[in-house]
Amino acid sequence: MGVTYRTRSFEFDMPSRSNRLSLQISASLFVVFGLGFFGLLVIGNSAMNLSDREALSREQRLAARNLEAAIQTLPEQQRSATVWDDAVNRTKELDIEWMDENLGVWMEEYFGHNENFVLNEENNAIYASAQGEVKALGFYSSRSDVVAPIARQLRQRLNKAATRADFSYETLAEIQAVRPVELDDQVAIVSVVPIVTDTGELDQKLGSEYLHVAIRYVDDALAAQVAEPIELDDYRFDKNRPEGSLAGIALASAGGNPLAWLVWAPRTPGSDLFFELLPVFTAVASAGIILLLWVIRRLLKFSRMLEDSERQALLDIDALQKAKQEATAADRAKLNFMSVVSHELRTPLTVILGYARLGKNIDRMPASETLLRELKTNSRDGDIATKCVNDVLNLATTGMEKIERSGEHLLFLVNQLLDYAKMETGRLELDTEVCDVQELLEPVIDQMRVLTDQKGLNLRSSIHRCNLIADVTRTRQILINLLGNAIKFTDKGTVSVLVEETSQRVNISVSDTGPGIEIGELKKIFEAFHQADLSQSRNAAGTGLGLSVARELAKLENGTIDVTSEVGVGSTFTLSLPKDNESELEQAA
């Protein structure tokens, strides 16, 4: 009876504990789901507002820049006809027909100036036109109250410029006065420039210059000139500050008061995207709620089957053991790679440390001892002393050069690892330019000749001048990789560099007389870390990234790297890059 009772008690309590656990899990899921959904809404709204503000700020910056450029363009347009000896002579002669054609019609038709005036030295009008038609001089009286102060300001600047030590007639051509103003009920931009000689051969008395006045209305044409290049929507000029959802920038007077506003309907990329995705978010949320309810129902239904958890735990343990084995294998691969890298880094470090120690004890070198001995004996033989000094300097220079080369090699290896990491994340960028293949190759060949001399190899090159489009630094990196591999795997014979060109490409081939590459390995040699996985001698080891990085760099330059090889004969790697034909055509012309 006791046993039966305790068994029933266990069967009764077990579902109760399971139900409580299921309810706790269900409540937790509801809370997590609700907080997550609310968090997504908050983040989405913040991102939407940030994107909209950034878009508006960008539109305002571009619009302000274009408006200022449109204002400052007026004097430049005027100078096309005012910095001219003919203009000086014809205005003095009061040649109305000439002034109308060049200072009126020309300005209206080609530059869109709405009104044009020519003022004499007393700032009185001698020519007036509006909308391409010659007007009576009395027409200027309706504009004189606004134009006259600007003209006086220009003449003050002319007089001030004349007092400068470096004053010349060219200085007058650069002086201008530009100001947004109100003309009756029309906002306009007034630009005043002097009519001056372009050769300096005319004798112009300072203060007697005639002035050209250009007036451009602030209208729809100007709004289009400012807004269309940056693709603003529903743009116009308005005297009132924009309200509601509209955006705008002010066209201010010299005193800083807004005369008009360039108004447009700003883009709202964040809001647009949010509302486009809102149905998707709603559908996902609905699906999530349905899924959550289904999960809770399943939890309640199988709450008594806790033994599944134990079985699952056993499965998890087994999976963890497999994961551990895989992690162990990954660690071994990592250690193998680090071993290879450390070997490659150790070689230049050994050279650097060796020559550093040599430099530390340079006074014990035979050349230094000979020099000291000559100095102690007070020898007057200058040739011997000079030779001893040269020997010591040559010894130190040779050591420093080898330290420098080893340091450059060490930096090359580190940069190779960094380049691979950048390419893996898509952050590597190139700066291509037109360059001469001979200027590109010669420093690389000089640098690699040290390695061929150390191994007793012949380094031959056949290079002729031609232009290609490439990133100089990255292309040299590719060639150093190709030449370095050729020298590393060649024990005797020749390493050669050959440049050939076709109508569209420049091909740089690096050939060696090394052992060659098996056909089955040709497809693998450009894989990352492939060299590290080969069971070759340590003397020929590398990071395994050189060819992989080289091919990726070539692709970024719109180039290719191809390889041909024959076992026992040698290998040839060919870098093909785009040829620059335009520079050659220009030189031929």
C-alpha cells in the first residue's frame, strides 16, 4: 500500500509542476515577444526619423549651395561681355545698337538676365533693356533707388583696390557687387560689374568706368536652375516661410532679412520605407503571435513528457562532443597556419636582429679595428684612412640595407594578412590611374634582384614603355607576390619578366625554371591557405595568402591572373590589366 500510494502521489504532483513550468515559459515568451515587437517599433521609428532628418539636411545643404552658385554666376556671365576693349570703346561712344546686342540681348538670351543697364561715371543710365527690349532711359528711374547704392558700393571697392600695391587693370575685372533686393513686388538679384579693358592697352581713368547692371528675377526659372540638378519635388519661390511638411531655404537681403524662400516638398525615405514595410511587419507580427500560441499549446500538451528533455540532453551531449572534435580540428588547422606564419615572420626578424647585433659591435669588425689602429698610430696616409672609413661605412650601409629589406618584407607579410581580411569583409578599395608599365615594374625588379642574387639565379626582364590603368601600389604588390613565388620555388636557372601588349590589354608574365606544378594543383594554388596545407619543405613555406590576395586584387583592377606550368620545366604566371589607349592617341595627335 505504501509503495502504491507514493507512486500515485508522484503521478499526481508531476503534471502540476510541469504545468507551472509551462505557464512560466508561456508568460516569459509573451513578455519577450511583446518587448521585442515594441523595441522593433521604437527602433524603426527612430531610424525613420533619423533618415528623414538626414535627407532633409542634405537637400537643404545642396539647395543652399546651388542658390549661392546661381547668384555668384551672374558676375561671371556679365564678364563675358564687359571685360573687353570693344565694350569700353562702344559704351564711351554711346553705341546703343552695339550695347543692345552685346549687353542686353546677349545677356537675356544666353543667361536669362531679365533687365540690363549701362551706367556712366555719374551712375546715370545710358542704356536700359528689360525682357530683351530696349527701354527709355526713364525706365531706370524705377530701379535707381535699389541699384544706385549697389553701384556706389562697387565704386568704393574700385577705389579701395586702386590703393593696393599690387593694383593692376586685371584687378578691376574681378571686382563685383551682388545683392538680392526687392523691386516693387518682385524679388530679384542685382549684379553690378565694371566695363574694363581686357588687354590693358586702353587708358581708363579710375572712377570713369562705365558699369553694367544685370537684374535677374527670383522666379520659376531660377527655382528650376537651383532645384532640378538635385531633383527637388514641387519647388517654387515663395515670400512666406514654409509651413507644415514643406521645407525651404531663405534668400536673404544684405541685412540678413529673408526676401523669399525656396520651398519644396522634402523626400522622406525613412517614412516611405516604414509605411511600405508596415504590412510586412503586421503580417510577421501576426504570424509570430500565431506561432507563439501554437508553441504554448504544444508546451501544455506535452508538459508531462519531461523525459524527452533527458533524451534531448543526451543528444546535446553527443552534439557537443562532435562540436568539440570539430573545434579541436579547427585549432590544429589554426596552429598549423600560425606555425607557417611565424616561420615567415621569423626569417626577416632574424636578419634584422642579426644585423642589429652586428651594428652594436661594429667596433670589433676588421674594418673598424684597422681604422682605429691607423688613428692611434697617427698615420698621415689619407688614402688608407679614407679606405678604412669607406669600409666601415660600407659595412654599416650594407647592414642597414638588409635590415630595411627585411623590415619591408615583414611589413609585406603583415599587409598581406590585413589585405586578406579586408577582402573577406569587402572593405578593400583601389585607386586606379594611368601609369607607365616601365616605371611600375623597375622598382619591383630592383627590389627582387636582391633575392635572386642571394640564390644565384638570373633575373631577366624585357620591358617596353606602354600605359595601363591600374593601382600602382596594389599592382606592385601583385608582382612582388608572383616574383617572390618564382624565386622561392626556383633553386637554379632563371626568373624572367616579360611585358607584351594587345589592342586592349597589357600582359605581364613572370616565368621561372622551377619544379613546376602538378595539373591537379593548378586549380588549388589560388585558394587561401593552400600553401600552408601542403606538406612541402619549410624553406618553401608561405602564408598561403599571396596568390589568393593577388588574384582578388587583379579582379578589383578589372584584370586577371592565369598560370601555365609543366612539371620539371617551370611555371608562368601572367597578369593581364586594361591598357590605356586614350593617352597614346593623344600623344600621337
